[in-house]
Amino acid sequence: EKKAAAERSLAETDFPLQVAKACLEYREKRVGVDLVHDDVEIDLKKEVEMITGIRALLQKILDESTEQIRLLRSKKYYLEKDLKDKFSAFKIDTFCSSLHNESPHVHFSDRKAKIDSKSVAPDDWETFSNENILKAEGERMASTTLRGVIDDVLASTLNDIEQQRSQVNEAFATRTAELTKAKQTLEAHLEKVNGEIGAMEDNIRALEEAIEAKMGPMKVAHTRLEQRGRRQNVELVRDSAQHQLVGEVTEIEESMALLNEKLADSVRAYKGLNRQQLALEEDIQVKSNSLNIDENQCMKLREQLQ
């Protein structure tokens, strides 16, 4: 009965061991910064090590139980054989004690009246039986002790497995909460960056439109300067119109230079925001992958252990 209980316990440790190993394999598929040696991995490895040790202990107990049963059967065989021989001898001696001169079963025997060489002394006879009893009693006591050991081991190993299972589940719960919070923070930051990207696109369009709006006045001013440069002789005078045209061109060029500088800065900022967007999306994907592994694969599998 105790051996059967140990066999059942050994069989019952197989699935928890496979689950713990599967979770470790699943978590190897985490990527990037999430492929970290965290508390969950530490506790999972402890669980694998513990269950493996318990299985080895249970197997040792089963081997000892098998040997103990063999020894008990051996002692039982010798006791039953001794008892059978004694019962046979008792029947013979009872029959002999009932004989008398008039008994119908008395007769002459061909066997010589001598001590059989195979016979044993009374002390040896008594010692043989006593030793059989002592050996059988020793094995019975050993069996009782082993049954107690089995009870203690089964109780303690079950408790150890349950405690470690709870510890692993708590580590998973803590880790998934951390991942969820980190993912939400990244998503909020991504939303902010997306808003900044939209604003920057509007700003770039506005700058480009402002630069484009300067093109017409610039062409007009350049055309006027070109045409007035064709005046002949004394008519090529540096009049106020000429000075105003030169000033207008200079002013437009400076304004366009400033707008182009702002546009270049905006484009650089826009590219930087795009890089941030890509990095955030990748980080969110990493967190989503880790959450899927821990919640939808590992924890779903571990629910079967309840």
C-alpha cells in the first residue's frame, strides 16, 4: 500500500516537471532586453531542481520498498516452511505417543536403530527457529520504519512542491504586472510622440509653404533688378527705387535663409521623432511578446496544475 502511494506520487510529479521545463523553454523565446534572468526564471529552475530531486528520492524509496518486500517474502517463506516442518513433526510425535503394544499400527522396521546423521541437536533446533523468528521480526520492524519514512517523505515532498508552485505563480504575477505597466508607459509615450510627429509634419508643411510664398516676391524683385540693370548711360542711376529693390531682395533672402534653417531643424527633429516612434513600437512589441509568453502560454499551462 505504501509502495503504491509512492508510485502514485512519483507519477504525479511527472506533469509538474514537464510544465516547469516547458515554461523555461517558452521563456527562451523572449527577445531583446526582456530576455533577462529574472525571478520567474530563478524560481522555475528551482522548481525543476526540486521536482527532479524529489523524483530521485521517491525512486530510491521505491527501490528500497521493493527490496524490503522481497526480504519480507523471503522471511515469510522460511517461517512458513519451518512451521510446516514443525507441524509435520508434531503430527508424527503425537502419533508416536499414542502407540502401545496393542496398537494396530505397530510393526517391525527395516531401519537400523541409530541416530540419523542428518539430525540436529535440540539446541540447534531451537536456535534455528529462534533465528528465523528474529530475522523475520527484524524485517518486520524495518518494514514498519520504512512505512513511516514513506509517510514523512510523501507529506514533506507534497508540501515542498505546493510551496514552490505558489512561489513560481507569485513570481509570474509580479512579472506580468511589471510588463503590463511598462507596456502601458511605452504606449502612452508613443501616443505623445505620434502627436508630436503630427505637429511637426504640420510645422514642416507651414515652413515649406512660407518658403514657397517667398518665391514669387523674390522672382519679381529679381526681374525688376534685371530689367533696371539694362538702363543705358546716365539713366543707370542709383535711385531710391534701386536701393529699395536691393533692400527687398536682401530682406527676402535673409527671411528665406531663416525659414530654410528652421525647416532643416524641423526635418532633423522629425527624423528623430520617427526613430523614437520605431524604437517605442519595437519595445512595445517586445513587451507584448513577453506578456503573451508569460500569460497566455506559461500561466495557462500552469493552471492545469491546480
